[in-house]
Amino acid sequence: MSDGSGAPYIDMTRPHSARVWNWLLGGKDHYAVDEAAGTKICEVFPGMIDIARQSRYMLARVVRHLAGEAGVTQFLDIGTGLPTVDNTHEVAQRVAPASRIVYVDNDPLVLAHAQALLVGTPEGATAYIQADVRDPAAILRQAAGTLDFSRPVALMLMGIMGLVRDDEQPHAIVRELMAALPAGSYLALYDGCDLDPAYVTAIRSYNSASGVVPYTPRGIPEITAYFDGLELLEPGIVTVTRWRPDPGPWDEPPIVACAGGVAKKP
């Protein structure tokens, strides 16, 4: 959407999930309404900031593994959100400079910041698509301008499918996206889950705010179902803190109310 001048129209009167997430991550690309929504969540569930940051750490570990050990050099990152530290292209191109990344989001503010997302290595490529995850055909059609769908692609759906209601068929959307990718491609996905009642209560409070796109925490079986027909990598479907954590001197990372995994298309 544009304001008529060609610039994207940004509604600063209602919170938006990408901007609230940016606030939770400690970013600066949000408005007072987004901070208010994030603060309300944290009042009910103080662990929300930990979930946001631990999720981001998992994304970096996943991309590092896929671009390194798995040898994937193409990434389709849907629901990318606003630029922060260690965006997908930065992690991937640090490991494999020729990596090609397509970002997808439907927030006009992300479009306004797309230039920051598009700065990558000269050997690789980055692109941004203004689109909605609920329209996979449009995403795939536009992404084909940057990605070669005859070669493996890593589909990144990090924290986005909770914004798709049950009646909008979230699992069917993931199946359609994966069906377009060749054997050897990967699905990387995490989402808020119902492991912590306080988290579910906080999300219900967020959903009650006027004008927000509601978020749906799902159970582990529902998150696992996104990976049907794929070969799950170890350690399977786990909370984001426990997906291949970096070695450290402390005990096993805590369980948080956000879970996912990575799987390969046979």
C-alpha cells in the first residue's frame, strides 16, 4: 500500500507484529503503539523477551548449519521482519558468500527498510518481495527471479505461521511451498507453542488489542505436522533453546514456549 506518493503507507495507530517483535528484540524500528502492545505482553508474561531473542539465536544456528554443513546456498525467508543483527543473508553469506536470499514480508515498514536487507556480498544476491504467506503461488512466482528452483532451497518460516488462522489452512500453505522445491531442499520452522499457560494468556491479551493480526500458539503435534513427509534433522522438534545450542559451560538450556526444527525433503 502507498500513500499516493509512491512511499509505502505505514499505519502508526495500530500495532503490527513485525514492529512489536522488533521492540522485543531491542530494535528501534517501531512506534509507541507497538511498544505499548509489547509491554502489555511482558506484563503478563515477562519471558516474552527471552522467547524473541532465543528464537533469533536459533535462526542464526539454523542458517549457519544449512549454509555450512548442509551446503545450501539459496534461502526463501518468509515473514522476515525488520532488519536486526544477523539477518539470514548476513549469516548465510558469512559462511557461503555466493548464497542467494529472498526475503518476504507484508509489512510496509519492512519495505521501507528493504534497502538495509538487500546489502550483501557481491558474489551472492539478496532480494525483497512484498507479499503475504497466505499467497504462496505469488511468492514462488516472484522468488523465481532470484532463486533457481531446480536446486535445493531452504524455506525459512520462523515465527510466521502462528499469524495464519486455522481456517486459513496453515499446514496446506507449507505443503504448497515445499511442493515447489526440489529434493534436497529444507524446511526450517519454529512457532510459539502452548507449553507455558502464562505465554498463552499473554498472547490472548495481545490478540484482544484492537486491530492486531491474532497469533495462534499451537501444540507440539501441530508444529510437528508441518514436517510431515520430510526427514527431520536431529534433535527433532524441540524448543528453540535446544535446537543444536552452541557449547557452553552451563546446564541444558531452559524450555521456552516456542518450538520447531529443520527437515530435509527426500
